Amino acid sequence: MTNSPALMRTLRRALPDFPAAILAAATALAALPATPANAGGQFNMPGNLLITDQFNNRVIEIDPAGTIVWSFGSGLGNTSAGAIVGVNDAERVGVYTLMAGTGTPAGATKNCKKSGCPDNRVILVDPGDHIVWQYGQFGVTGFGPNQLNTPVQNTFLPNGNVLITDQGNSRIIEVRPADNAIVWQYGQSGVAGSGPNQLNNPNSAELLANGHILIADENNNRAIEVTHAMPSVIVASFSAQGSVSGMAFASRLPNGNTLLTDANNSRVVEVDGSDRPVWQYLTNLRPGSNPTPQPTRAVRLANGNTLISDQFNNQVIEVNAALEIVASYGTINSSGFNPKTATQMNAPYSAYKIGDYTGITPPF
């Protein structure tokens, strides 16, 4: 690969407070080939949404009207290494897109009936759909070097490393792209549990302003805040006073509260520092809803609204503080595929607004 000054400039624009020494440490991400400005349309515009259309095997970027302006993965039956299979998370890194190829379980799609279709990669793609970096090997399941088992979420860190939620291996790992070395880990590889340094089906991990890592520990029905050290210790735990079932996502809000995605209860709930619920929204009370839509991502936008990936309702919705839906994409409880618009999706797993909440950890 050749050095890419364009990417360095892009990262500086996206993360303007990057210290020069930290930015220089992201050697692998800086050593990328130059790419065209974009694939056409209003690509990477603030206000657009980046959505993982899970069982359509694609990531789409849409404008506020729902028109697809960029996509990766041809959708439907394409489960090849050049595409993305069962993608659960995608975030924009400058003009590049970091995404988690989770894979699809048996029976989830027509072409993955018997044994499922594993992907097991986190990949970085350019606007021309070229894979320029990856961790994990396509179709290979494991926890050895350069191996993953059902990665469900990825976060680009200010130091240039990538935080990966390696769900099937019950761990969170921080990978250094320069040599694909694991430089930090929480959870014991392949061991599910609730004890010290143990996770059970983790679903997300994010770096907080205080330097800690916030983890959605799904099957332990909690979000835990752990120190970003080796060994790590738990400093806080959130479960909406024990009421969460299936902790799919967690993020820290500017007011210090924590927003939890309570999948099995079809609920998004905000809790204060004492774990008391102060706001909630139930996604299954809408007319025509799937009884158990299992929302998977909820992020608070700068305007105070909440963007929700309502997975098995096949929709992404934006809800205001008064519990009113102010925007929606997809057809409620009806899966489908449309190559041009987001009027039909199949189990969208994540959605972030570009220039607002993109999934990129700020350079605190």
C-alpha cells in the first residue's frame, strides 16, 4: 500500500483535535491508496444516515428523503468475500466506512438455510467499495491471531486503533491496525460468564470521555463501565434497576446519563447516574408493530431526538422527547429490498447520523 496524505487530511478534518503524535500512530490507516472523492450523489453529507441493512447484506447511506446515495454490498443473496454478510455496525471514518461483518445464522435468509453464512471480519472500505483494511478472515471462526467469531460492533479510536465487539468470543478487543496486534482486551476468549473479566454475548463497546470503556453485556442484561487498563475493573453497572433484558447497546449522554437499548423489552431507556430511569420509549406499541421488534441501537442526536434501529420492525425511526416519531425509514414489520431508497429494509441493525452521532469516539 502507498501512503495516503488524503486520508490523513480527512482524519484531521473529521477529528480536528487529534494530537499530531497520536494521529501519526495510526500508520496502517494512513497507509492507504488514494481514492476518488466519491461514488456520486450527496455522499458523506451531514444529516445523511448510515444504516446497516443486516439481512440485505449491505450498508447504505441515505439522504433525509430516504434516497440511497451510497451503498456497500449488493444485497440479497450475495454472501461472497467481496461483499459483507449480516452487517451489524458501520461508522464513517473520514470518507472511509468501518463495518462489522457479523454473518447470518441458519434460516435468517433464504441462501443460508442449513449452517448459516459466517463473515467474521471488520473491514474498512473506501468510497469506491474497495476493502483497504480488515481484521478477521472471511468465513473463518476462531479467537486466534486475526480471527473473530460474530463481530457485532466496531469503533475507531482517537489513537488510530479499532475497538471490536467480538460477540461469539465473549470479549472486547482493541486492535492496532499497523500490525493487527491486540493491545487491550476485556473478557476471556471463548468463555461466557458474569464474573470478573467475563462477558456473555457482548453487543457494543465505546470509549468514554473519562477514558473508560462502556460495554453492552447483552446476555448479562447490563451495561458495564470498565477501566481501559490491563487488568480492567468494573467501576459502574447499569440495568435500569434490574429491568433490562437483552442489553443491545449503551452510550453515554452529554448530561452524564446513559442511554440503554433494552432489546427484549422493545424499549429504549435513559438512566441517570444512580441507574434510575428518567425517559423511555417502547417501539412495539405502534400500530402494525411486530410484537417483539428487538431494537438494537439507540443514539441521542444533537437536537435531543433519539435515532432507533428497530430491527424486526424493519425500520429506523427518529423519536423526539415527547415520544413522537418525527422521521421513519422502511416499512413497519415488512421486510424487503429496494436498490434506490430505504422504503424497504431487512432487519436494520444500526443507524447513525453523519456529522451528528456517527459512532466515532470523539477525540476528548
